Amino acid sequence: MEIDEDLHSRQLAVYGRESFRKLASARVLVIGARGLGCEIAKNVVLAGVRAVSVCDSGACEAADASAQFYVDEASVKANVTRARASVGKLQELNPAVEVNCVETCDEDAVKAHSVVVCAGETSEAEAVAINAMCRANNVAFIKTDVRGVFGNVFCDFGDAFNVLDVDGEEALSCIVASVSNDSPALVTCIEDERVELQDGQRVTFSEVRGMTELNGLSVVVKNVKKHSFELDLDTSAFSPYVGGGIATQVKETKTLKFASYADSLESPGDFLLSDFAKMERSPQLHLAFGALDAYVAKHGASPTPGSDSDAEKFVAEAEALNATRKAVDEVDKDLLKTFSKTCRGHVSPMAAMFGGIVGQEVVKACTGKFHPLFQWFYFDSVESLPETLTEEDLAPRGDRYDGQVMCFGTKMQDKILSQKIFLVGAGALGCEFLKNFACMGLSCGPSGGVTVTDDDVIEKSNLSRQFLFRDWNIGQGKSVCASNAAKVINPNLNVTALENRVSPDTEDVFDDGFWEGLDVVVNALDNVNARLYVDSRCVYFQKPLLESGTLGTKCNTQMVIPNMTENYGASRDPPEKSAPMCTLHSFPHNIDHCLTWARSEFEGAFEKAPAEANSYLSKPEEYAAAALSNPDASARENVEKVAQVLLKTACSTYDECIAWARTQFQEQFHDKILQLTFTFPEDAVTSTGSPFWSAPKRFPRPVIFSTSDASHMTLIRAMANLKAELSGIARPAAGVNDDAALVQLVDKVAVAPFEPKKGIKIETDPKANTAASSIPEGIDDEAVIKDVLAKLETKRAGLGGDYRLNVIEFEKDDDTNFHMDAIAGLSNMRARNYDIGEVDKLKAKFIAGRIIPAIATTTAMATGLVCLELYKVFKGAKIEAYRNTFANLALPLFAMAEPIAAKQDKFKDLSWSMWDRWILEGDFTVQQVLDHFEAKGLIAYSMSVGASLVYNNIFPKHKERLNQKLSELVQTVAKMEIPAKRRHFDIVVACEDDEGEDVDIPMVSIRFR
């Protein structure tokens, strides 16, 4: 099956080609199409399976719309089944997937599918029967249910299910520095990188010199240290180690034996834990769901919402069931009463969360990629519920929000309807949030409103996870399309779509009045800087911020609650480690180095240098004057970039483009390598006498060009075509598809033989920020600039005043533009130089294109978790009720914890945190501010705005400012413009106590208007 790599690029980055092919041949049956079932079906369709069948004969009800985003008023009036209401809209998500209805779930239906999911109100007896059919026909089985804020998942993938990749991480590798002849053998690795292996894992060796017996061996490691590990192997009889070697983790297949659903009801085994504050919760919930099954069998329906009498009956059923199953030592009556009072409800956040989890389990069952849930998972969010649950408050009102009202009550629902929300981002997370908002009724009342902003437009690759978009939306603004689609789900959603980036540049749009009018801010961003800015605004205006992010199967959520928790910016991930410049340019030792170098070469040749040349061509006199006004090395390098494009490598015919590409190949992959090995021969030593070419350095060899090597010719064609596009030259057949004509053009190119140069400096210092320099020391930069500018002026005179180069900006997603052909080819030729494993164009796209792995399942789960926290914000919960979450669906792992409290500072009887801002009402003078702090026992000795100092007591002249108003000083001294609509400005006041010790106080706001 042909894979649409543009559509599924981010999924391929998670699953890989082989697993995705398995997924694309799988057929999935989802039984139940309420909110949970529809969520699962949506995620599986977006994942790209072969077919999805939906089975649900129940008629649509108004209350379904609390969680089922495809149920609308028309389908309720027409008495359409939930399955029929959903399949057409599910089909729109991915035309390559067959989506259809199945009327009944018999053995024939089961046999026709790879996975069967019972989603929702399937009884235990029905699930046992379906599971038995699945086991008899080697079909994976999943049972899941969500009741109010309680949910569960059960998986049975058979007696011998092979997990091909338990975690989905890249195989770990270590560069070997030495191996001992010993038992056990000690392997020492280079000190540049930490050993990430774990005891008990297997590694295989390659490229070992001397002790060649190790090459190809698969060995268990033990006693792993920071830069070493031992092998469960005796190497005392092996040949002595000489050098080199890479130890690579072996990703071993794991076989799991699942128990049937019937057996697991009585003996569930270990539960997957989500929250360490609820260690004993899962057995109680296992009992609660079993008791619900028994209650419905006896009474014909679930307990009445909020009913105390029904809750008592429910507890009695649970105690009777526990007497036979022995699920818990003691029944938690309060918990089970809460379950009873809310279990008839169904809410969008729970459906979204479990829809993501179960959708990922379906993918695992189809592919063997990642470790399945083994076998039970229970979750609750009772902290989201109101403190009191009464039958009167939880009584349904006969509208679309009844599913939520039966869980949270009418008082909470009315509050939800009136919220003013700011959603920052309308991509994958943003689409899911808007869907949840629409189902919840968030901001759907007359006084409520959602503002969503995103300055991005829809691309094809977005469609596999940003489910509010369709292929006809490509090129349109995300925020507008997402808002329109959300209003289809709930026409009452009061949503305003903006296309502004939230940043200091748009504070005229998102001004003080805007921020002050908000109730909650929800981030749906994909970059740290934007998150930090929104975080700073929320701290400043004391607004709750609900933060989340995803990376492949991983997600994290963080609750930032005013005057309670630390903010997002309080803790930062360490910066990603980048390779030294000398490694990238001369001593690469992995494919990432080669791809980083290739993208840099691409951007230098086709974007940066041509852009510099166009700057010169558009205003030559101004350009020359600027270069000569400060004639340093930087100015010289820029002028030489222009000369490189317009003088040294200028092309006017396609034949010249071919010649340029061929000579570039020779220079980069032949001549430069020979020059490097001439400067540093294979037997070169360092100043300390150690071998220069020791790990991690790899001794390179030149690539000998051949027209019979397809990869060589693909690179030549790509580079020549890009040069032609840059120069405005039409491509002949040789540039498109005539391989023979291309060979003829290449054969005509005369390639000068290599002659080594002496005195060339090649940078070897890893701390240097330039790779190498062939410029002699003491060069006269100004003289060089004048000489080059004179030559450029002569060239420009012959080009015409309107001549410009076509600057090429890297675009990874267009397979016809030759960008990825060029980058993949450049990196692979460099990899050949250094005997590094090459990659295909798709893998090159992931790395060089910096594609962030992303899938719909993780996004759905993350937004569900965040929206469960929204209820807590609306009810004014205490800090211990909130949860930050890290989850990894690949393992699977859930780690939930209470947010970290904001740090409190104190001085005498004053206390504050980073949430506080001290506000001074009035148009204060400097002296008045000093007096204000003196009254608090603080000596204010300095005041500043941004980088400008407006007062400091050590400067005698500043005494003249004591009686001046600060509102005047910030404008005259700090040159700060205060917008007419702004009533305040902020200053940083430095204070000390009576003993001269600094006291860090909050930011001070002067409200002068």
C-alpha cells in the first residue's frame, strides 16, 4: 500500500514505515458510539487504519451532545442511530479509511476485524461473550467504559502477543573507547556522552578493531556506570582491543500472555496506576464498575443522579459483590456513593482522555509497536466534582448539556456557560480544546466567550491530527476554520477567531482590558518562547493558565493557578545539547551531524547568500557604504557571500548549473576530504602523543563520483535544478526525467585534479564557533571589501537594474521541489565519507526538517486531562485537588502529582510570592515612592524601567528627580511610550533593610491615570 507521506509525516515519525503499513491494513470494530466510542473511532480513523466499523443501534439523544461531537439537533429529531449520525463525518476525517455501520456484533462481524473495542454500556456478560469470540478468532479485544468522572480500560491481545518495540525510543548507542580482556569484560566509552543503557539490556558491537570477536555479538550489559559498563562475557581469550567500536542496544521482542476478560473480572492482577495519591483506588473502582453491572441487571437502569437512596442500594450491591470477588478489604462507601450519584453522566473531557488512551491501544494491537496496557487501568477525577451532589441540582433539564449536568449539576453548568476563555493556538491541541469546549458548553451562554488566536495556516500534514480541518481547508487560517467547525458542533459557542501571534508586538490587540476581562487562559502552543510570554501575562494579570504539550506518545500538563502554584517559567528543561562546529564541519560521527551540516549548506547556498546578493543588487550604493563604514571580518564575509553567488558560481545556462553541481560534489566529498586527511593523516597524533583519529573521530575517505551511482545522479539533478531555479533558468528534460541526457551533461564537465594545500587551518577546538579558516592572518578587511565591491559593480552593470536571484527557502513537505533530495543526498554522501549509516529521504525529512512527532491519540488525552482541571478552576479548588501530569502512551505510563506551591517571601509582617504585584494608586513622585517604602521599613535605593535607570541614590544628579513624577521620568528618561488606554506602568524597585541587606520585592505598578 502506498503511504501518503505528506499527510502522515508526523505519524510516521512516531511509528515508522513498517508499523504504519501494518496499521494501514487493520480493520477495527467499535461497539458503542456515545462520546467515548466516537472519540475512539475518530482517533483510529485519523491514525490511518484500513477500515473502521461502528456498531450502535441506540437512537441519538439530546444529552449525548455533552460528549458526542457528531450528534446534533437534526439527528435527535430524526431519531437517527448514533452510529448512523457518526459514520459520514468520521469518513470525512480520512477518505483513505473505509468507515461503515455494523448492525450486530456476531461472530462473523468479529472475524472480519483485527481489533474489537467495546466502548461504553456493554454488560459484563456481553463482554465475556464477545471476548470469547475474539480469542477464538485471534482478534484483539478491548473493553472500556466511562461513567461521569470514572473510567476504565481492559485489554486482551491473546495468549502470545509479540511486542516488537516496547518503548518506541531510538536504540541507544555508545562509542567505545576501550574493552578489557577480562571476565566480566569492562567496556569504557568516550567521556563526551553519558551511557544511557540499563542493566540487563543487550547490545551488539560493530566497528571494533583488534578485538574483532566482539563484532556482531549480542551481549547482556551489567553494572552500568556514567561512562562504562560490564559485559556478561569472558573476553580473556579474545584478541587485544586496538580501537574503535560502537555498542548499540538490541531492541528485543517481548511476548505477553493475556488473561481473558472472564478470568480477569475475578482475578484482575496488578492495575496500572495513574496517581500515587490514590494507591488503593483501582480495586475500589474495579468493584464499583462490577457493582454497576449488577445494579443495572437488577433495576434496569443506572442509579438516579444525586439520589441518596439509590446510592445506598448501590453500596449494598458493591458489598454483596465484594463478598464473592474479595476485591477490597473494606468497601469505600463514600467513594462508591459518589460513583453512584454521578455515573449516569457522560462528559467530553473523560471521553477525550479515554478515547486517546484506547485509540493508542488499538494501534498497539494492530502493529506490535509499544507496550500494551497489561491489563486493567482505572482512573477518576472526583476532585473535579462539586463538593455537594444533590438530586435536585443533578436533575437533567432536557437539553444538550444533560450528560454533564447529571455529573456536575446545574450550578456548575451555568458557571461553565458564562466563562470568558482565551485559547492560544488552534492547531492539534487547539482543535481538541474547541471540540471539548463546544460539548461542555464552555462560553456558550449569553455572557460567555472564547477568543482563539493562531497566525498559522493549515497544511496537509495537519489533517492527520487536527481533526476540525478537512483537505479543502488547506491554506486557510487555522483559528477561523477551527472556530467555524466548533460552531457546527455547538452553534451556541461564542467564539472570536483572531490571527495574531501573542507576543510583545501585539500588546495593542491583547491589551490590559483584554487580559483583565478573562477568566481562564488555555495554552495550545508548540514552542517554549510563546508559552513563556503567555505565562508572564497570566502571572501579571493573575489569571489561571492551563498548560499542555505533546511529543509523539508523550504528553505533559501543568496547572498554573494564581496565588497557589508556581508558574510555567519557574522551571525550565535544560537546553538541547548541540554538536560543536568542528564536529559538524570536519569530524561528524552520526547521521544527525551529517543532516545538520547538509541543511546548513542548503540554506547557505540557496537562501542566505542569495538574499545577501539581493540586498546588494537592490541598493548597491547603500550596501557598499554600510560595508565600508565598519570594514571588519563580518562585513568582509558578507561581501564575499555576494561575490560567491554573483561572480564565482553564477550560472546563465542549465549546462552551467550541471557543471556547478558536479564541481560542488567534487569539492565537498572528494577534495575537502583529501585536504583533511592530508592535514591530519591516519597516523597523526595530538600534542600529548595520543592518536588524533581516536573515538569519536572517524577517519574519512573520499567519495569517487560515478554516473552509474543513482544516488550521485539524484544529488546532481537536485542541486542543478535548485541552482537553475535560483538563477531563473528553465529546466530541460535532463533536469526532469531524462537520465541519459543528464549523464551526457555530467560527462562533459571537466573536473580539476586535487592538489593538497599546505598551511590550511582546520578547526579542532570543540569550543570554537567557526569551523575552519583558510584566510591568512593579518588580512586587510577593508582592502578586500573595496576590491570585491569593484568587481561586483562591473558585474552588476551587465546584469541590468531589475536583476534579482530567486531566494529559495527550505520547504520539507513538497516532494517535487528537490529540497529534500538535495539535503538527503548531501547528508548521505557525507555519511559515506565517514562510514556512517545512510538514511532514506523520509528519515532525512524527520531530522533535517525538524518534524515534531505528533499523533491524535496523545493530543486527545492531553486535552481531556486539562479540561478535567478546568472544572476545578471553576469550583475554586484548593491546590491539593489539582494535578500536573506526565504520561507516555507507549509504555504506558501515567504520573500525576499535585502542583508545586508558589514560593513565599517574607519581610517583617509582609509576605508575597511571584504572583504579587504591589500597586500604588496615584501619580507618584520619586520621593513619594521612597516614603511609601520607608513606611514599610524598606529603603528603596533604585528604580528602573526595563534597562533604563530612572533613579539611584548613589548618583548626586538623581536628587534633582526626587520631586519629579515617575510618569514623566519613564517617558523622558526610559523613552517608554505609555498607550492612551493604559492606566499604569511598571517599575522595578530595589530595596534593602536597615542592615543593608537586599530584599527582593514584587514588581511595583504605578496606577497614575
